[in-house]
Amino acid sequence: MEDIKIARSTKLDNIEKIAKELGIEEEIETYGRYKAKISLDVVKRMKDKKDGKLVLVTAINPTPLGEGKTTMAIGLADGLRKIGQKSILALREPSLGPVFGVKGGATGGGHSQIAPMEDINLHFTGDIHAITSANNLLSAMIDNHIYFGNKLGINRVTWKRCVDLNDRQLRKVETGLSGEKNVVPREDGFDISVASEIMAIFCLATDLTDLKRRLGNIIVGYTKDSRPVTARDLKADGALTVLLKDAIKPNLVQSLEHTPAIVHGGPFANIAHGCNSILATKMALKLGDYVITEAGFGADLGAEKFLDIKCRKAKIKPDAVVLVATIKALKYHGGMPKEEIQNEDIESLERGLNNIFKHIDNLKKVYGLNVIVAINKYTHDTKNEIDFLRDKLQEKGVELSLVESWEQGGDGAVDLAEKIVKLTNNPSNFEFAYELNDSIKEKINAISTKIYGANGVEYTKEAEEEIAKIEKMGYKNLPVCIAKTQYSLSDDEHNLQCLEPFKIHVKDVILKAGAEFIVVLTGKIFTMPGLPRVPAAEKIDLDEEGNIVGIF
């Protein structure tokens, strides 16, 4: 059965019932029967309550076959409820780009979903629309300022417009071609909305005051003498905050088994920092005994940024990490052709272990965290393959849990839930991959060598110049957010096994003064993705009864 049919056939609780279970029924604003916004007053009211335990769900490098990280996170939260624990989810909001592109949806799968899945995957409560509007209002105010005389002396505009769709045609555009007097034509471009700096700010802000401060610090361009011009200089920070005043409140929904889920913020992890909002996570830590959250794509991207950017800012740390994989994905990383992936092949599986072992070593040895491997089990996984993987993981001192939550919901994740309860009681020695007072190049090198396994970093002339400018401006002590392909530990998406020594190639460096990190563009990464040859949009439709079909 399609995910959407499973979701539609499940009776949900009224969202007020979910809120009452959490003790926040007086602090929500309902958006229909199954969605609500949560007041920021909850965090203030519960500031003295002890935090619950934080469990991060991450994964090996993804493959076209899909590993089911969100499905795993939801299944684990439901599984914890099955064994009597008070669990809650803190997840990202889906972007319309992948919904109509490759993924077709991002709310889990089978019987481990959050709902209402159609709403969450599409317009939800309008958060990403608000971010898009704020981003483009700032663009309009920049060009309007230039039109009316350019008092601030903007010579180079660095701020891009955005739209929440995959549209490679918009990566570079010419604007201002109307020929009107005072309209200055210039080269512009679009990012996808979830790569906008405003999305990053939205997810890293700690309250409305911090949100406005960060929005004001956005650098929109530079004068002839290289002085930065900010959104505050344009007097735009107040209006941008107004557009986001409702969006900044986290969203409350539920799993198909009625586990509370806070879904808020949605930056990509390959081109942004890949985590839901700090506000949502901190709120969840006050409302649940176990908070299950996830970070985008593989552990080299999402988990690294979760740990080195989000945890640093929010002053939190995971009590355990779940590393998600599938037998078929490991065989794919071992060089097995996709069309043969259902066949038993111990040799390909063994070669693919290099990928999962690297992620395990990063999480345990670089960050000092407790790790368990969770395998999304498929019917074609053989006992020989499972036993082989279990033995190899035991040699690394890591437990394995076979999870069948897609088919069984929380019942299929009880083993993982029980092991997580034990694992979170173990002490850990959390450390960052780099220190903030390291130079920008030292930070990039630390991530490239420690986390990716590269033997060095190469920079373009443009990247070298930007690094020098950023350090001269006094922003050296910000964390770095590396934009890199998700498919490989390297910056080459075709280099799956990374058997030969490789370098990371930095082509540009961009200061995000509002988000308070430095974006490092590597390889062939783009901040505006394109659609695949056959986009998911071709299969999404309404049936004769007006129901949405094709979202999965």
C-alpha cells in the first residue's frame, strides 16, 4: 500500500488531545483539527524543568535506493512509547523542491509516518512561504534603495532571491531589464528557499529578539571600498521579523501512532546546516523524556553540522546517536549494480562496510558519542548478510538493531527502543571537530581530514580571497558550514568507495553574518537544485474523489 493510503486510512487524534497530553493545551493555536502552532512561552514557563534525553538519528551516505532515516526516527519514537517511555519527535519541515523532485515526500513511510502527511509535505502552516516572502522582500528593498539614489553606495549585491522549488534555470538570471529610468540591470540568481540565509537564521534563533538581531546582521552587498551593507542599514529588519512572527512558533503534529511531533524549519544538509530549529528541539527537551531528532543526509553532512553548529549554539549534546543503513545501500557502496542489489553478495557488503565504519569512527572517536547501528530491514535481506554485518559491527564495539517499523510501526522498533534506553545511560565524552578560534582554513581542514577522510584541501583563487576578506572583517571565529555532495564522503558524487587518496576542492566561501556561520562551497554543489529526468511531480495528482495521489 502507498504511504499516502496508509496515512489516510489511519484515524488521527485531534491535535488538542496531543497538546493536552503534553500539558500545553492552553499554549497552542490550532490550524484545523490536526495541526497547531506552539507558543514560545512554553520554553520560558518550563525553563527550570530538567531536559529529556536527546537521540540523534543520522545515516551512512545516501544512495538512490533510499535508507529511510525519517521512517527510522518516527519508528523509534513510536517504539519508545510501546515500552512505556514518554517520547517526542523534533523533525524538519519538507521542502517542495524534493517533494516534486526526487523524494516525492519527506514524512516517513509505511506505518512510521507523521501526519497529516499531505499537509506537512505541501504548504503545512506556511513557514517556508513566510521565509520565502521575507527573503524576497529584502531583495525588493535592496533594488528599491538603488532605484531611489543608492544612498548607502551599494556597489555589489550579494543577496539572492529564492523560491521553494527545484529550478536550475534560475541559478543565474538578469534582472532590471524593463528599460525604465533609474532601473539598474544586474546579474542576479535564485537559491532554493531552504538554502536561504533566512532559513538558517530561523532555525538558529533562540527567540524573537535574537531573530530580529540576526536578520539585521544579514550582509546584502558591499560598497566600492568593500564596506558591508546590512539589512539593518536598509531598515528592513523590522519588516522581515513581522513576516516571521508566526512562523517562528514551532508546529505540533503527530505520528500515525499518536506520538507528538514538533516539526519546524527545514534547511538542506548538503547546501545548508540540515537541522530543525533550536526552538523546536529545546521545546521538545522540556516536553519529553526522550527526544528523537534527525539531521539531513549522511553523518558527514547532517550530523557534523548538527554537532559543530547547532549543538555549539544551543549548548546541547546527544545522549546517543542512531546510524541508519540498509543492507542494499551497503552493497551499493561496495560497487554492486543497482539492478542486482536484491541478490545476496557478501563481498559487495564487505566492501561497502568502509562507508559505515568511517561514520562510526567519526561519531565515536572524533565526537566521543554513543552509537548504535539501525538497519532498515527488507524482505530480500538474507540471514547470512545480517549475521555477517552483526559480527563485523561487534568487532567495532557497536550493537546492531534490525528495524521493521515501515511494516509494523512502533512494534517493529521495540528492539531499537530498548537498546536506546540502555545506551543513553552510558557516559559520553562529547567534543567538537574544531575550535571556534581556529582559522577558517583550519576548520575546513579539520572537517575535510577528520570527517571526510581527505588528505588535504585545495582552494580556488576566489575562495582564497574571500577567506582573507572574511578574516579581515573580524568573522574568523564563526563555525563553517560546508556545502558538499551527499552521495560520497568526498566532494565527487561518483566516488562512492573513496579507496584512493582525495582532496576537497573549495570553489567559493560565503559569509552568512546573520546565520553566524561561513558557507564553504565544494565540488559541483549548487544552492539551487534541479529536477531529475523524471520528477516526482509527473506522478502527483488528484483522483476522481479529489484526493491527492503520488506523494510517497
